[in-house]
Amino acid sequence: MEALIFDVDGTLADTEAAHLRAFNAAFAEVGLDWYWDEALYTRLLKVAGGKERLLHYWRVADLECAEGSRIGEVIDAVHAVKTRHYAARVGNGGLPLRPGIARLITEAQAAGMPVAIATTTTPANLDALLCAPFGPAWRKRFAAIADAGTTQIKKPAPDVYLDVLRQLGLNGANCIAFEDSANGLHAARAAGVPTVVTPTAYTSHDAFDGALAVLPHLGEPHAPISSPVPGEAPGWVDLVTLRRWHRHALAGTA
Ligand code: XBP
Ligand code: MG
């Protein structure tokens, strides 16, 4: 096992409630009479990428208005407002990392193992979310980053994982990915990366066939995972556990 690759939204932090509030705040600010509730947003999350999600909703909600040459400009403008609202909500430590994330990233880096990010979210969201937990130089903690700014085609396509693997110079089979959604699992598996899934309330009903493990979160020594962790692991996921799972994945016995 040569590197860990983390998804962002739903995996590093449980961010989608903040994204949802930011979308609704943007609709109100620009004067759109749209409102996305939790149930609708859970369905819309099947479309990765905020701009793609907006266009999908517009076409479903009001097809006539959703055509035309300016639709792209309008989507970009609404999404820029949404991104500002999101950054205001999660910046300055407004949203904590999920259990085990900081611990595992620190453990990997102390062991000299590269850690990367493969996300479909907007680059500005990464700065807003990660500056507080990892400091202003947070980008230096990650050996490779692929996001909506570097990679156009969104999950479940494998593009962000293939970009990260290219930057790392590694084969997907020699890494482990961490995801929260079926889209993310499909993207990582399509790039050949064994994947640990930690769903959130927004993705708990997704299908996770082919995951190395599906866990409520990565756990902490002081807050172990309540459900059984595969393979005699302690109540939290550490590098020893991941290496064992990775060996089983390579041997086809996971
Ligand atoms: C999840 C997404 C993103 C976010 C919203 O990304 O699909 O679109 O929902 O962020 P991840 P943007 O791959 O990290 O799970 O509005 O910036 O797209
Ligand atoms: Mg995600």
C-alpha cells in the first residue's frame, strides 16, 4: 500500500448540509424562487458537481428556460454566489473533520506515505474547509490534488482518481481510497483503487458493492467505531488495519 486518496465532501467532513444551505442562500440572493429541501437535495446529489447539479435541476424544473446560449453564464453566476456562502459557513473551522481523518492523515504522513485528494468540489471549497484543521499551508500536506478546477469530468467517472494517480506516479491497485457515496466508490473502483466507504446521512441508502469496508466513520481510540470492524481491527482504522485490508484486496480475499 503506497498512498491514501481521500474524497472531500462527505468523507473528510460531513459538508453536504452546508452545501445545501449555501445553494438555498444563493437562490434567495439572486432572486430565484427555488428551494431545495433535504429529500430533494439527497436525490440531486446523484449528480456530482454543483454546476452540473444546478443545470440538471433547471432542466427538470423548467426546461424552456434551461436552454439558450446564456444558461452557462447564469449557472456560473449562481454557483459563484453559492461558493461564497459555502466558504462563509465552513471557513475558520466552521465544520470539523470527520472522526479519524486528521489522525489517519497524520499517521500516514509520519510514516512517509503520500496522501492525496480526489474530489469533484470547487477548489475554493478546499481552502475554506482545510485551512483551519491543516493550517494556511494545508496544500503542502497533500502529495496530489485533483478537483473541479483541474478535472472537468465528474464522478462516477474515474477522471479525478486517474489524475491523482498520474501525479503520484502510482498504480491504483497500490493505493486505498476513502469515499462517502456510490458515485465516489464507482469512480475510485473504475480507476482500480480499493475503497473504504464511510457514508453520511445523505448517502447511507447508496449501494456500496465492491467496497473494501463500509463503516460509520474511521473511529478514534477515544471514540471507537460501534459496529464490528472487519479483520480483527481495533475500533478505529489505522495504517496497520489498512495494510492488512490492502493485502487481502490484492490477494482477492477481501
Ligand atoms: C461532492 C460534490 C460537490 C459538492 C458541492 O464532491 O459532488 O459537487 O456536492 O460542491 P466530492 P460544488 O467528490 O468531494 O464528494 O458546488 O463546489 O461542486
Ligand atoms: Mg463525497
